[in-house]
Amino acid sequence: MSGRGLELSGLDARVLRASDPRYERSPERIGELAGCAADVALSTLRRLRVRSLVEDDGERPQRWLRTHRGDVALEHAP
């Protein structure tokens, strides 16, 4: 994995930590846990999805899961 894929901003890391690899969570719940608004969490989740660090469940309303790659990125996050 390239170094670029491991760089996380503070907000990215908080949102990624608030998502869980075992439990699907809504953007509202993730925002609550990350200390930000739901719309900010959703925007961040979409950015993280492009980097394959989270995935959505494909349903509406969407629920989110952290991927294995997301777990690896968190290991390198401050």
C-alpha cells in the first residue's frame, strides 16, 4: 500500500474510528461518535469510500462499514 493511502486527516481518522468493521452504522451515528455533524460525516465517508477505507451496504438509507484497508490505515494514524 502506498504512503498516500495511509495519510489521514484528523477528521478522517475520527470518522474512520467511529465506523466499525462488524456493525453497519448510519452517518448520524458515526457523526455522533466522531464529534461532527451527520452531513460532515457523510461527506467524509464518501471520500473514504473512494480510498476503499469504508464501504456502504448498498441499501437506502446507507449504512457504513470500515474495511480491512481502513483498519490498516488506522494503525498508521496519529
